Amino acid sequence: MKTILTIVALLFSITIFGQQMTWEQWEKESQTNIRLLPKYGNIEKTKEQKKADEEFIETILKQDSTHRKGSDHLINLGFHYLYKDIKTAMYRFNQAYLLDSTNTDIYWGFGAVYMTLGQNQNAKEQYEEGLKKAPENTHLLTDYGTYFMAQYYILKPIEKDIALQNLDSAITYMTQSYNLDPINQNTTFKLSVLYWNKGDCDNAWKYYDECKAFGGQPISEAYTKDLEKKCKRKRK
């Protein structure tokens, strides 16, 4: 079905990313490269590594003026590289942690890396760690909801009841995120898709229209056609 393929691609395009590096390759390399581990694996660094970190921080602060601004800048760079070079993305997320360990968006980045590698459970753990520290972080709430959305598609063919539970969980967390930030296109689009799957056409169109009003960048032609096919517009 086109929509399932569209949403799988939407979530994190795992197949494309997997062509960059398999999980087995990632695990093997991470044994000798702590930069592939969230927060550098909490491993004690050498004097040389610590000195390099200090020099890096000094360089970033000259450009971004504060630790938080530097950390946010690196997170943005991490997501830029996520679609091109997943290793570099992880390096940037770790550097963001180095600049400001209290910046909970780092867990958003770590989770995204694991999702692209197909390691959904690891991603879930990162989102949950971040949400414990910042329950109203909308980036984390939306991607935590995306984790449950992915589980719904994975389980739908084999465990329908459990899949539906994941669908409801996805809606719960996406709605929490939406209530805090109602103009996020990623959140509104995914809410539309979730309600489309639930058979709630009114809400599917509601969030679709809101996403469109904010720019509609995530909306694909395939999803629009599927929505129109399943959910006929009501005449006003």
C-alpha cells in the first residue's frame, strides 16, 4: 500500500540510511570509537582528548558566544548530516553534549541516529531519558510519538491489537507536543496520518489543513491522494 511505504520513508528512511552503514558495522566501530556512543559512552577521556575538547569549545564560543547557542548550532548541523553522513551526525550531537550537557535536544539527536539505524528500542531509551529531564520538550515528544508510530507499522501485520495500542500512544504524545507547539508542521502532518490510520477522517483533515496552512512541507502527493480516497471532504 502506498501510504505505508510513504510513512516508512517519512519516519526516517531507514533503508537509505542503512546503505550508509549497517547496525553491525556501527556496533563494531563504536567499540573503538567513542564518538559513536551517546555522550561518548560516559567513558573517561585521555588527557589529549580533554585538551582537544577544550580547544574545540573555545573555538565554538568565539563563533556562537554561549555554550547553549553553540550546542544548538551543533544539533542543527547534526540533523543536516543525518541524511548525508550518519557518523558525522552523531559526532555533532556528541559535540553538542560537550558544549552543554543540559541541552535535552541532544537526546532528540541521539534518538534520530538510532531510528535511522533501525534500532528503535535504543531510540526510545534516548527519548525517555530526555523527557525525564524536560517533559515539555516538543522535539522529544514528537519523535517519541514517532517511535510508537513506527511500532504501529511494524506490528500491524502480525499483532493488530498491540499495534493499535502503539497507534494510540503515538497520538497521545503527538497531541502533547501539538498542545505545546501547534504550528510545527512535522507534528501536525503526523497527527493527520495517525488519525487517517485510526479512521478518524475529521481529525485527519483538521491536522492536514493546519499543516498546509503552515507551509505543508512534509505532505506528499501520495498521502494527499490516499487521504482524499479514504476520507471524502464534507461539504460545508
